[in-house]
Amino acid sequence: ARACAMEFAKTILGAFLLLCLAHRCTEAAECHGAPSPDAKPNLNPIQTAPPNFVKSVDNGKLYTVGDGDDLINLVHVWGSPYEMGYANGALMKDRCIGLIDSVWTYLEEQVEEAINKTTSIFPKQFLQDVANFGLDVALDLEILATEAFTGDYFLEEIKGIADATDLDYKKIQRIHMIGELTKGQCSMFGANGTATPSGEILQLRALDWNVDGPFKNYPQITVYHPNEDNKSGHAFANIGWTGWIGSITGISSTKMAISEIGVSFPDDTFGDESRFGTPFTYLLRDILQFDKTLWEAMDRISSAYRTCDLILGVGDGNENQFRGVEYSASVADFFTPDNLRPVADWHPTIKDVVYWGMDWLCPGYSKVLARQLSDLHGNITAASTIRDVVSIVQTGDLHIAVYDLRNQLLYVSNARGEGESGPPMAYDRPFIRLDMATLFSEKHP
């Protein structure tokens, strides 16, 4: 059935003369950015206060975590996909509407600027679609290319949010295609063994993406408690924004965690990209919701219909293992410290550490990240990562998660929102520590 649906999607897109590979950036062989040599350590104290209860609805609870201008909404939802979506929408109606509407406006502005050639965060083919058919239809074509590979449970959850907020269902669905169309410059590492004090795994996910957009104003950690049956998965936390159900950052009750980097500067090993496949934000969420081991996640990635060029990271606190992934429609290659790529003097091997800074080919950031990790080797902890890694590498401008998987601790920071005070970038702001074992055991209202 999936094969037939994929052929149907290809036929429809071909009728619009839109069947093609996604645009691969060819303007430069590598990125040319680098952190400031004057970057300072992040000396803010880590906030450790427990969550503050705000209110509850059927199948949902709202808390806040953090203090002052570093407040983040923490939402618990229970039940079926529809029930969890509805509870999220009921608790966060105004903010759901705010995010979806502001992201839509942001997309319209960015597309107009791209068409006018002032800036572009989009593939050329998508801009051609917009020019020919309008933004709505262009995003619907992206949905059409991915719907055969999208689980019904995602659509049911979107329906729940739409019903609770009176938002247009299609508008929410369209917004969720943005991950396939834009690529953040992000960083990650996975460290264990001799690199950490007790050999425990530590994982970084630093998101550098659209700080000028609306996302910074709507941070939310959503803890999902699916129905306890054999098909609904297990509890997990999605670290993102209000009304956003795909995953780019998150941790599960089975001690799994994800990292991701959008690749704008690949080498030839990536092969081709494709418009047809599982949206990567849905695949990453499936890892969090359904996979219990690193090996299950690796099998999921290997067997998926993949789309765009990415680097993924998956950590497993039970196995004390981390794998980096070169990910595209053509390849899914898995990396340990022993086979790390790319091979370059600015990307040296570090014992028991897998890492990338900002992109696949990004010497300026990667060599500073390598230096900081090498200097801290043997004492790479959450605290030292916050103090001396992300702040010095200047990575994670929108949000950052540091995962202590064995102890189920999460450290998060978000960029300065509109009207807030303090440094603008997440890597310079206070981090909040969350005890995920406690959150995953939260009782149904």
C-alpha cells in the first residue's frame, strides 16, 4: 500500500512538473563561520527548583519550570493521540494559536524575501512551487510527498489540537513541513567511557535555528504518557514549542535521546536527497516513543524512507552507547569514535567522543568544539558542557538540551523571547535541570 501511495504521490507531483530531487547547496564547499575568540564561559547557576503547578484539564496538566525570564511551560498529556492533542490544545489554546499563526506569517515573510533574492532558507524547488501555486499549495505538495510515510497517530494528534483550539487542521499540518524545508546549523556530541568522570554517557543537542523567528517566544516541554498498550509506545518528552508535535530534541522513559544537525555543506558520501519519505521530525519522534534500545533506533533509521541531508545522534543510557548518523535518502551510516567522519585535521578523533560542530563540513566551529572537548576529556559533565563547551563554541542559539541519560536528568535552555531580559542566545542563558524519572511517573489528573 505504501509503495502504491508513493507512486501516486510521484504521479501527482509530476503532473505539476515538480518531481525532482531537493536542492543541494552548491555555493561553497564548506561553511565559513566560527565562534568569537572572545566568547566567555556560561557562569549562570543551574536552576533546580521543582515544577510549579498551574492548572489541569481532562488528560492534561500544565506546570512551569525555571524562574523569571527563563520560564518554560511543561505540559503533561495522557491517552490516545487525539486525547493527548486535545489536552495540549485545551491547556495551551492561546499559545498554540500564537505559535501557528506567527510561524505562518514568518513563513510568508521568508518566502517573499527569498523570491526577491534578499535571503533564502528554502530549497529552490519549494520556492518554485510557491511562485507557481502559492504557499498553501506548495506546502500541500510537501505533505503529499510524505503522507504515505506518516503515521496516522500524528494526524490524529493534530486533529485533537485543531478541535481544542479552533485552528485550521491543514494549517497545523502545513506548519509541520517546515523541518523538511529549512536546515539549522546545529551541534552535538555523545561522550562516554574515558571521556566522562564515571564512564556514563552524556549527550548534547544544540539547536541553532531561526532565532529571529517566533519559536523563541513559545518554548514548551511536552511529556507524553500514551495509553498503556502494546502499540502506543512509552512515555517520552518532546522539547520544542507549543503546538509542535514533531521531534528535534527529546528524551524517553527508556533512557533514549536524540540530537540532530541540518546539513547544508555535505560531501559526496551523502548521495541524493528526496522529497518522498518520512519527515525526519516524525522519525525522530518515533524513536523516542517506540524504541527501547539503540539497536531498535538504528534499525528504524536504516529501514526508513529517508529524505534530506542530516546528521542524527541517538544515545542509549541503558547500553551506555551513542551513535552518530550520516543521514540522507541515499545513505544511513553509523559512527562511533573509531570510524568518525569527515576525516580532517579540524575534526580530530577524540577517544570515546562522537561530535560535529554546526554542519558536516564546518572547520571553524568543529575545531573549537574539538578543542573544548579535548581540554575537558575525562571531566565532560553537564556542568562543564554548559560552562565551557556551548558557550565557548557559541552553539545552541535557539535552545539546548544536555542529556545525562543514565541518571535521567535533562538540562535545558531557551533563547531570549520578546520582552525578556538577559543575553539573547540560549548558550549564554541559565539552564534548568529536570528530573525526568519523576516527570515520567507523573500521575494522571
